[in-house]
Amino acid sequence: MLARILACLLLVLVSHRVSAEARTMPVSAPDTAVAARPDSLLLLSQCPDYRQLRVGAIVLVGNAVTKESVLRAELDLHEGDTLAAAAVARRLEVNRRRLFNLQLFHQVLLQATCRAGELTILFSVQERWYTFPIPIFTLADRNYRSWLDRPDRWRRVDYGVHVVRRNFRGRNEQLIANVQLGFNRKYELFYEAPGYGRRRRIGFGAGASYYRSRALDYATRNDRLVNFRQADGDKGYPILRRYVTAGLRWRRTVQHLTALNVTYTHEQVSDSVFRRNPAYYLSGPQRRHVEFSLTSTLNQRNTFAYPLTGQFAQASVAYRTFLHEAPGILTLRGRYVRYVALGGPFYYSAGLRGQVRLARRLGYADSRAFGYDALVRGYDALVVEGHHYALLQQGLTYKLLDAGQLRLRAIRNPKFNQIPLVLYLNTFVDAGYVRNRAALPANRLPNRLLSSAGMALHLATYYDWVLTVEYTRTWHGYGGFFFRTEFPI
């Protein structure tokens, strides 16, 4: 009964999760698979007189869709390699994690045997389902709290279909298509190939997007967004945005990726919006720009969806040049997170992220800081505009329940009939600061320390989903209960 209830809940929540993923270009639940991990003493007992072991054979089974070359490109060992016997177990587990973190498999099992100083290594994978046509039914706002504050909330709903084809052609490529109607209209198509060739080092990504909305937040007053909605029956939309993007990828492993992108964007706002905020863009009611961005990501977490140990680092630089008389914008961003096992069921995480934006002048649309991608939890209903920001987040996590794999007997397909369920209790503290030299007096949050603390329940489950319910209070008296569909740090 519990499994059925949870399965129904997950089906209801999937549309909200998928819509959030679709807002950006595309980077597993905790690894609850019972991996047959080789023990160093066992291997040494199989080959007692050998300090060095030779890799005789690497066997991959279960990859009916995934090309074997894709998997072998992730491994840092090959037939004929010589390994120190005492380090074999750790080396094999590192390679198993690499395959698991491709996020193509429900589980990756490992077995190794040694005979006459020669290793035979077996990786057994259970593939996921890779094609997802999922209905979109979501709220047309930044988050649930913002949606509740709208007087026309029941009309601010988006619907449509989001189609993802992961592991396209069995080469870990990805296709994403969005057809979204309702309050905000969006038509998008993206393609992402992490790597080509035998070593899969050089990849490619491309995409196109067309977006228009019936409403636009055109200013910030009293730390809240001011919204303009086109009257029913009026022609046109408050905002129209079109862009195309393409870029190269340099990929050492699944843990280290560098991306170079070039994006051309044409966007315009209606005359009604321009009259209300002539500084929304610096060049009038429309603008065109080209942005060059370089992003490097080092992801050494034990699992990518709900990490408990390891580290994550990301640095990016972007330069936006306008095709008219407007100053260019140089943006530097950085993020670092550390995850530590404290012993037993306790884990600690701490993350620091920041932005430096250099420009002579900024339009309102380019001054976003907190309340969008970055957030001091608890200030969800508010936004903070500015050039620069810093955000520190800390969390202490306790593994409350690990139910393993719940089997749905009514479903025969092994790609769907097992649901991993792990429940964590989390306490956290956030602190952040936004620098804005031109902040309006009515906006009190820029140039001021923001902080919050709270408790949360995290459910890590099916197909990399993390569902979070938290209670948060801020230093300025805001807060309440919040629901999120992603790992918070």
C-alpha cells in the first residue's frame, strides 16, 4: 500500500519537476544498489603471491541499448593494465561509480575474480527507460509561494508536453523538446552530445527557443516583483524572446566537463512595459545580443542527485555584447560545495557560490541576483537585484530511513517496478549578501546581510528525483513551509 501511494504521488509531482528542468539547457538517487564490491583481502587470498595484478578481461553485460564503447570510455583501466593488489578494490569501486553517475542505469554491479595474478572484471548494469513524453502542468511563476501571492493565480498555469530522449542512439546523447501552452508559451528543441569518438573527449550541444508570455515582472518594489499583465483581448504579448545556441564540449570523464557556448538572443517588450520601466532594457523596447560563455565543472560527488560525500566545483565566465549602443557585460560566477561523512548516518555539506558582474550600466533585466537561480531559503516570495552576490549554505543531514527498493508487483517491466526510497532529515543555515549601488530606497534587502535557518525532510527516489519539504525562518521575519524538487546544495 505504501508503494502504491508513493507511486501516485510521484506521478502527480513529475510535471512540476520536468518543467523546472526544461527552463535551462542540460549537469541518481543515492546508490542503493547492492554492489558486489571486491574486498582487498579476498583478492589477495585468491592470488596470495602477487603484489601486482594484471587486468585480463573486462566484461560488460546488461547494456542492451548503451554502446559498449560509451562505457569503456569512462573507465580508467583497460585489459593489459597492471595494478597494485592492495589498491585494486578501491580502483574498481571508483570505476563502478563512474558508470553509475552516467545516470543511465538503475544500478551497476561489480564482480572481480583473480587467478594466477590475472583479474577478470564484470560490470553488470540495469538500464533505465530513456524516452519520456511527460505532460506539463505547472505554475507560471518562480516558485509556489510567488504563485500564491498572485490575485489571478488560477489563470497562471502552463500546460503542454515535455519530451526527453536520453541515451539517444545508445551514445549518451540527449534530445529535449518542449511544447508549452497556457499562460506562458514556449517552443524549444535542444540536442546535447557529451562526446564523440573512441575516447569521447569532444562533444557538441545546440538548441533553439521561442518564448512569449501574457505577463511580465518589470520592476522590483518593496523587494517584490511588480507584474504587468496584458488585458484580455489586447493583441501582442508583454515579452517575446527568441534565441539559438551552439557550443563545444571537452569531456575528460563524467566528472569533468568544460563547455564553450555562443548564444544569439533577440528579445522585446511591449510599449506598455517600456512606458512603465524605460530601463528594463537600456536600448529601448527591444535588443539583440551575442553571448560567449565558458564553463568548467568538476563533479566528484559520490552520486550526482543526492550527494553525501565528495566535492563539486564550477567556474564560468561570460561576455555579452549588444548589437547596438549599449555597454557590454562581463559576468564571473563560481561555486564550490564539500560533502563530508561524519560517521554513522550523519553527513555535513557546505557550499559557497558567488557572482561578479562588471558593466558601466545594467538594465533591469540583467540585474537579477537572489530569488532566481540563487536563493537564501525562506526569502522565496522576495527578490534581490544587484551586480554582485555571495551565498553560503550549510546543512547537517541524518539518514532517517532507507527502504531499499520497493517492488511494484503490478508492473512487470524492471525499468519501472522498483522504487528506491531514502528519507533524510536535514537542518540548515543560509547566509547571503547582494551588492547594489543603485538600489531604490523602497527595496530593503540589497546591501544587507540575509540569513535563515530551518529543518527539512528530503525524499530521494525514482529516476533521480529529490523531493523536499522544509520549514524555514529568516532573520527578517519571513518564512514558512516550502516545497522543492531538487537537492538544495
